[in-house]
Amino acid sequence: MSLQEIEGRNHAGFAIKRRSLYVIQHTDSEYLGLIEDHLEGRSIGFTYMRPHTSEGRLPATVKFTDGIVLLGGGPWGSAGCCDLPTLKEEVQLVRDCMLQGTSVLGIGLGAQILALASGGMVSSSPLQFCVKEARRTDKRALNGYLPETFPVATYMRDAFEVPPHAEVLAEDNKGNAMVFQVAENCFGFAGHPGLKVAMIEDLVMEFDESPNNIGSELAILRQKQKAIEDALVLIMTGVVQRAGWMGNVA
């Protein structure tokens, strides 16, 4: 996808611009996954930025984008043990987005970064992989599109603590935030809502460190894959609406 908004012509002959997102990728294995189809189906362009690669970098500005997506980080964290090398820069990037009113979608480690940028905290915890059930806290969440219950698969080191002004949209059975919102258009997801089983398998091969329970949790994830796909239809409808990514802009 092109970094710049792609110009076209509508039926009346007037110039239109395609929505465009930056996607910050922290590992080779984790990408948008199933979310790609939902963006492409709505004519929303996206450009991967890969600061973890030798020639990778973060976007120099957020001026020419309609939003930022920050993906998970595998064994990378944010609480001081195995911090993401670009953690400081990404926290500042998200702060810049929020100051400009640019939407942010943080997933896994990306949710930790969003929490830090918006006044929340992170706490140290070992690398974990688990599949659990989330329950929404408000039927109006994501314009009413967040499912009442849905599976969440998290592969993450450390944990985020949302800021006091954040709205928790979904929790697990222990009351931990699974989805939260700050400002009008910034959302954090503890687990990847468009996760594919192969992404977890690739993470295990990409890094020397991996959780001990990979086999058992992968079996559960395979059983839940269809439910994850079904929930994503509703989740992306709500995210696209609340993030302001609806269709082309004049």
C-alpha cells in the first residue's frame, strides 16, 4: 500500500482521497492478520513501518495519515525487563497523535504503549500466552458493535494499567481490561482481534524465548479461530466508525 493517500475520481469527477494508516510492526511474525481484509474491503490503505529491521524506521510525522496501528511485540515489553528498543519514541509518537486528534489502535504491546502515552502505567510480568473470554462492560461500546462476549488471545510480556480517565470496554473474568478507550478515537486491545494461529507458531520460531504452555493454548486457539473471525466483523465495524476511518474523504 502507498504511504500517501491515493487520489482518485468519484462519479461526479471530483477529487477524492483514500484513507491511509501507518502500521507499526515490532516482529516479523505479527502483522494485521485478519484485519487486513477488513481494511481493504473498506478501501482503507495501510503502510507497514518496521523499526525492528536494519533499515526500518518510525514515521517522521503523523500529518499525512488518518491513524496509527501499533502491533504486539512477542517477547518485547515495556516495564523495564526487556523493553522494546523504540519504546520511548513510540510513546512520544502516540502522544503526538493524540494531540493532533489522530486515531490510535494499540494491540498487545501497542496497548501498553497507548496506556503509557495517555497517563496509564505498566507492570512487570513474564511472557505469557493465553486464550480467554472477554465480556463487554457497556452495550454502547464501539457504537454498540463490540460483542457481548468474545475470545481474546494474548501473547505478551508485561501488563498495562489504564489511566483513570480511560473507559474499559471489556474485561476478563478477573476484571482485567481487555479493551479500553482513551479520548474519542484511541483504543487498546490486550489481544490481537485479527489473530491467526500461524502468527503464534511463527513467533515461537522467530525468538529463542517463548511461553511454556504453547501446545495447550494453541489447541484452544485453533478451536476459537472461527469465533475470533466472527467477532472481528463486529469489532472492526465499530473501530472503523469510532476511529473516523469511514470510506473516502473529499
